[in-house]
Amino acid sequence: MSCIFCEIIKGNIPSNKVYEDEDVCAFLDIMPISYGHTLVIPKEHYANIEDIPEKILSKLILGVKKVGKAVKDGLGAPGYNVCENNDPVAGQIVPHIHFHVVPRKHNDGLHSWPQGKYGDGDAEEIAGKIKNQI
Ligand code: AMP
Ligand code: ZN
């Protein structure tokens, strides 16, 4: 099965690369949320955060850290969002794990998700369900 990000790594699909090392590659998102929106990916194909071995995930997150600093210093962004859409229901379209680094500006009009409240006893129940799996 062909993967668009594997093709980018092989150089078969053009991209604007900003960083590359032995395990990690970073390039501009083709449809940026903001200028400088960068995707940081492992060179080996893994679908999501559960699949990727811890050693490579560690290198990947260090790549995110490098890109984040470069976005701040290079573009003068006062901050940025780091996001990984994990699985299609969470908005993952490309099944090759990638972290989005999205440069932010003050009053840029990008709003975060709406937040809610737990009903009585729900937080304890939900926390228990998660805790039991770790
Ligand atoms: P996600 O929804 O988290 O899977 O994000 C996939 C991202 O890949 C989207 O933001 C797309 O704009 C981006 N994308 C898709 N094709 C390309 C490409 N050829 N070069 C750069 N970014 C791409
Ligand atoms: Zn791939």
C-alpha cells in the first residue's frame, strides 16, 4: 500500500523540507493552518502512537522540539501548538504518524475546542476506567 509520507521521504513527491536526520523528517504542511505549519514524521512507517516503538517516538518528539524552537526563532512566532491526530475518528487522514507544529500569533483567530463539565461522579468513574488499563 502506498503512503504519501513514505513517498515524500523517498523524494518521489516534492516537499519543503525543514529538517532531516537519520530517523526523522520535517516538512511544511501543504495546506497550512498558519504559515510555517510543519509536519514532523518518522522515516519508518508507523500508523500511530501505539504502533511506533518507544525509541523512535523519543527521536520524533525531539524533532518536534527542534522544529518548535526553529519556528519561534525563524518566524518570530510567540508560540505554537503541537498536535497529533491519532486514528481517523480524531481526524487522522494520513496513516503515517506525524506531529503538527502550528505557529501561533496573538489574536490570530484560531480557537481551541469547546470544553465541558463532568456530571456528578463521572470524573471518578472515567479516571478509573483509564487507570485500570495502564
Ligand atoms: P492529519 O489530518 O493529522 O492526518 O494530517 C495530514 C496533513 O497532511 C494535513 O494537514 C494535510 O494538509 C497534509 N498533507 C497531505 N498531503 C501532503 C503533502 N503532499 N505535503 C505536505 N502535507 C501534506
Ligand atoms: Zn508511510
